[in-house]
Amino acid sequence: MQVHVFGGADEAARAVAMVIASEILKKPDAVLGLATGSTPVPVYRALIEMGRQGLIDFSRVRTFNLDEYVGLSPDHPQSYRRFMNEQLFDHININKANTRVPSGVAADLRAEAAAYDRAIEAAGGIDLQLLGIGVNGHIGFNEPASAFPHATHVVDIAPSTVQANARFFDNADEVPRRAVTLGIGGIMAARRVVLLAVGRGKAPVIQKTVAGDATPDVPASILRFHPNAQLFLDREAAGLL
Ligand code: PGA
């Protein structure tokens, strides 16, 4: 796992956007694994700007998002589908039919999860997976656990994650308690993984991810065994390394 440290959060995000842009330049129909949360927003902003300037063409790009809340319809203000539309897809020349987010309202969530993995496989696998990291080490909604879950699955969201995400809702009670998420196996199968973390709040978990035990208790720590995983950090997130 390579670690790249930048002076500021904006520089780290711009560097990640450049990595994504170069992937698309190399492979115009690249399959991108995308993430939600606050951290990737500046990455998406930079990609939108590159699109406006005509530097990247998204028309053949395909995307699969990591996760979705169970129970939120695609048009719910806090759904990850809506987030992706508003933060990225509505502003670039991507074909929305080529953008996938797991459904959190499918009648059969297990079948939906299995179909999601099949769709990724049919697309040829994920070329580049973008990740954030939770303060508890989660990637996607793979929360600390006793094993590394392989396939896309339904999870109970950890209480600490509910608290962390409450800022996006009117109150913590409104945060869904379950989600559909790509498994650790799905993330590890991506040909390249880029994790972005900024701010001193992430420093302890980055320290555990890089230098602690590789354990399902810190799900991101598995990335040490990925042959092509990079951490992009600002100085604060790297503060305890
Ligand atoms: P954040 O979330 O980017 O909003 O900090 C990251 C995550 O929970 O994966």
C-alpha cells in the first residue's frame, strides 16, 4: 500500500481527480467504483471542472457506487443515488444508464445484492475503486466485524457511523440503520484502489490502517494486501504516521 501525503485537503483531492482522469484517458470506457460522503465531493468538483474544460470525456465511462441506505428511494434527498446525481452525474457528459447505485428499496435485497455483483462482473470488473474511510475504519458500509465479508450484502450500520452520518439528516433517528454495500471481496477485486482521507479526525484510523494489525476490526487494513492500493492523505490525516 503506497501512502501519498499532501500539504492540504484540496491538493490531495485534486491529485485523486487526476488519477481518475488519467484512468479515463487511458481507458475511455473505464469502470469506476465511486464513493459518497464529504471526502469525495472536492474530487467530483475537480472532475466536473475537467469535463467542462473538455479535458475528459465521460460518455463511455461506467460507474458502480459502493453502497446505498436500505429504505431510501433513489429520489430521497439523502439517498446515495441522489447524492451522486447532484454531486457529479448531473454535471458531466456521462450516460446515466451506465451509472449504477445499489437499490435500497428492492423487494428482495439479497437478490439485488447478487445481481449487483453479477453486473460488475459483466462490466469486466472495476478498474479503479475510489474510497473514503469511516472513523471506525469502515470502507463502503463494511463495518468492523469478525470476518471480511466477500460479496455485496445487507449490513447493520454501526452506531458510530449512524452518529457520524446524522449531520446529513435532521436528527440521528432518521439515519437508516441498514445499508447495501459492496463487500470487502468486491473492493479487493478492483484493479486499483485509491483511498482519500483528510482531516485530523481520520488520523487515528489511518494510523491503524497503515501500521496496526490487519484485522476485520479495521476493515480498511485489508488494503495492505491489495497489490495496487494507494492512500491519498492530507498532512492532518497523516499526522500520526
Ligand atoms: P466522510 O465519510 O467522507 O463523510 O468522512 C467517509 C466514510 O464514512 O466512508
